[in-house]
Amino acid sequence: MEIISKDTLINLIENRQGKAVSIYLPTFVSAREARKNPIRLKNLITQVEDQMGETGMGKGEIESYLSPLMALVEDTTFWQDQSEGLALFLDANELRIFTLPKRFEDFSVVGEEFYITPLIPLYQGNGEYFLLYLDQKKPRIYQGSKYQLNRIDDLDLPDSLQEMLDKFYEFHKHSQFHSKTSTPNPDLAMERGGTFFGHGGDDIDEDAEIRNYFHRFDEALMAYIGDEDIPLVLAGLGYLHPLYREANSYPNLVKEGIEKDVVQMSIEELHQITWEIVEDHYQMDVDQALGVYHNLADKDGETTQEIAEIVPAAYFKRIHTLFLAEDSQIWGYFDQEENQVIIDEKKTPDNDDLLSMAAGKTLINGGNVLVLPRNKVPEQSKAAAILRY
């Protein structure tokens, strides 16, 4: 199951070639309901065929274009491993499949842009975070979201980071051996603050050695996650937290951590307690963004709720934060040469959802996008934005 990230969305948008087909559907795992999953997809493909026919494409061309989707309908193995929802994105080059822990409403659309709005809450607000468990034996790094938590070294851990983890593991096996042989009293062996036998054969300060390692570990970690803009939570024995925070250079390290050994926790328990920390962090971000909007609302040119202003601002890197109402669309298109937004009453073969379009351009240009219940969006509009210059 793929975790939706900002990079995932940007790659989806920027790499599109040809017509963009977006399909969302709920999926079920119980035997009775699961049999309906491929039927539901087939019905949505029929809707896509009708939409593509309205663009002037011939029947044979449409069938060829949609053949990767039709292959899924008949793929019994594919339907055996589903979650709550399925998002499919097809263009002239490839089919992107996202099995996701969120139940979507049936939806299909063909346009010049992929329809991404339903994915944004999976990236931000229900979003990503990293967990660094400062295990005394071997640190563990996880990536999570509201819905799941996975160990990164089970995925694609870089060699440089893996090497650093292995060095830390070997270092502690070495230090624990000398601590045990030089300190017969097991109670004294558990005490910190003294000295112990280190790499060079001399007595050295344990805190200094750990701090030195954490500096080196931080360099490797930053090479892996340094470009990310998501929270990092620490877990592990309390005395390790200030030592790591002193060495840390990742700007999104969360103040609150889990100051205890979590090695005996199941992945489900660990996910629950870390998400509670991250959820509060994300809610603070939403509240802060809404507060900034309301503080600027009376100042001319600082905010807007007009889609005719929001879309060009998104294209020309002028949106700091975009608020969108969930389950909302505004159909139309943007004439870049004339810098003009044309709004249509309904979906046509020639238009796209302007809200999704604005969201995509805002993300590409470094802005923030928040999808909220409509009653939480400023003035309960479909869209609102904090502008920048």
C-alpha cells in the first residue's frame, strides 16, 4: 500500500501525457461485497468510454487507450488484495494504481489534467510523518500516516543510512560487552553519567560518545529525508531525546516525543500513539493557516475567494496556502495566454475541475493545500487562498 506524498502528487501531475483518466471507487473485502469490486470498476470504465467518445475519439482508439483498465477488471489476483479504496490514473504512457485506506465515492472523469483533490487529505492533514525509534540496540526508522506505519528499512533504505545503523549496532554491542565485564554489579551497569570503555580502549563519557554518533547519524538521515516537509517524532528512552535533539538538524522535529522503550509494542500500538502526536501537530497547522487568513482578510490583495483569481495565482506562484472544500468541483478551463478563467456549468469534453487544477499548480510551485469540510473553509466557499508576492 503506497503512502501518498507531495512528491507522489507532483509526479502524477507533471508526468501526464495525453488524455488523463481519473477513477475513484470504494473497494470491499468481504466475500459478498468483494465480488462487486470489478463490476463497479467496469461500470466506471463505461462512463469513461462515453466521455472519451464525446471528445471525438473512435471506438477502436478508446478501447486501445483503456485496455490497461479493462485488464484489471479480469485480473482476479489483483482483486484479492484490496483495502478501503482504489484510485486509478491512466494516460497515454501508463496506468498508476493506488490501493488506499480511504473509502471513495464512485467517480470518473476524463480531462487534460488528473483529478487529484481526493488524494490531498491523504498527504496533508491525514498526512505523513517519520518516526525515529532510538533503540539502544539498533535505531529504527518508520514512515507513517493516519492510516498506517511502515518500517523504512523494509522498503528502500539507502546504503549510507543502513551503514550508519549497522555501525551504531556494532558500537553498542561492543560497549555493552565492556560495560558488563568491567561492572560486575548489574545495578551499576544500568547507571548513566559515568564512563565506559569505548572504541579506543580509553574510558570516555557515554553522553559524548552517543552525541557524537547522533551527529553522524543526523547527517545520513538528512541525506534521506532532508528535503521533506513532514513531522519527525522521536521514541525511545528519555535520556536519549535531549542528546539527539542537540545533534538534530531536521527542521520538522516535533517537540513532543515518546520517552520510553517501545520495543515491545506492536506496530499497531506504536502507530496509534505516534498518530495522536502528529494529528495534534497537523491540526495546529490548519488552525494557524485559518488564523492567518482571517487576520489578512481585511487587507486588500492578501486573500481571495474568487476562482477567477485563484487559478492564475496558482499558475504564477502567488498562492501561499489554498483552502479547498472537500467533494466540490468547479468546471472550466484557464487560457494562459489571455490570463482568463472560463467557468462552465457542468463537465464537458473540453474542461477540467479548476479546483483540482489550482491545487496541482499550488503544490508544484511550493504552496500549501488544505482540503477541509466546506463549513471550515473561509466564508464556507468552495475555495479560498492566502496570496503571496
